[in-house]
Amino acid sequence: MTIQLTGYCTILSYAAVGERTLKLWNYFWKYLPTLFTAAIRYTIPLALLSFALGLLIGFIVALMRLSQIPILVKIAELYSWIIRGTPLIVQLFIIFYGLPSFGILLDGFTSGVIGLSIAQGAYNSETIRGAILSIPKGQWEAAKALGMSKMQMYLYIIIPQAATVAVPSLSNSFIGLTKDTSICGILTIKEIFHRGQQIVATIYEPMLIYLMCALVYLIINTFLTFLQKGIEKRFSKHIVVSNK
């Protein structure tokens, strides 16, 4: 009798496990498109816009740091010091929740783009500055010997070579930025992680849904990694090696 009861309980246990597995599998296929939709509509545009603006900010700040105008150098250094020395989440809270105190109301997406762009600009500025400084002195001297103006020198000689040097670091920054967009869920942006939280609140399956979020991020960043390798391989052919 005991053996029969044990066997019956085992069968029930296997049935329950099978039912739960099927339930989780159904959830997986039901909500995976939702997470990919969030990636296409919010995460990827947020990352692309923020990186583009951050690249522009970084370039301007790098030129300010390299200029011989003391006030511009100090402003650039102060900006880089503040942004790199404070957490991104605090910066986003200041923009989204703090600025309304001064009558400046911004929606979540706009706040996210501004916050990520400012943060990205500080880090990109160091990368770009380092890339410009890495150009051999002979390139600068050759440009001067050809009678180029400073604008022409940067436009036709320095920037193309600096871009080649900066590509690996900037690519890594973009991949990191894509992951950092998950923080913007606190601004009510319905990106991947925020949608995941909403789904968890509905079906109470945090392990499954958060693993699915991780999977979506992993797929996106794996694609970006392969793209990065292709770009680096293409640009590496044009790197000028310094003999100094």
C-alpha cells in the first residue's frame, strides 16, 4: 500500500513538473515578441540617438581639452570630472525628477536621451582626445608643411586617422550604452527591462522573464560585437604606426 501511494505521488509530481514546464514554455513564446518589440521601439533608438549625440559632445569636449584656451580647457575638465564622478542613475533622476522644480518638464524618452548623451559624451571625449594625441607628430608636421590651415589639418589628416584609432573603444562604449539603457526603465520608458518588470507583475514569473530580458540583450549585443569586429578589421588596414 505504501509503495503504491509513493508511486502515485511520484506520478503526480512528474505531471505537475510537466504542466509547469509547458506553462513556462508558453509564457516564453508569448512574451518574447513583446520584449523584442520593446527593443526595436525604445532600446535601440535610445541607444543610437544617445550615442550619436554623445559622440558629438565628446568630440567638442575633446577639442576643448586640446585647445590652448584656458577657460575652455577648465570647462571641459570640470564637465568630465562631474559626469564621470557621479552615478548615471543619479544624473537621470536629476534630469527627469529634478528639472520640473525649475519648470522644465521632459518626457521619459527625452530625459533618457539627454542623460545618456551627456554621460556618454564625457567618456567619449577621453577616447577621442587620446586618439588625436596618438597621431604621430610627423603627420602634424607634414600637414603644416603643405600649408594647411588648422581646420584643414583636422578635417583631412588628423580626424580620419584618429577615428581609426578610436573605433575599438567607441564600439565597446556603444555596446555598454546599449546595456545601460536598461536603467532608463526608472524613467517609465517601456524599454526591454521595464516591459519585463511589467510582465513579471502580471504573471509572477521573475526568473523566466528576467532571463528572457537577458537573452534579448545578449542577442542584440552579440550582433553588435560581430559588427564591431567587422568595422575594426576594415579600419585596421589604415592605422598609421608611430616609430617614435
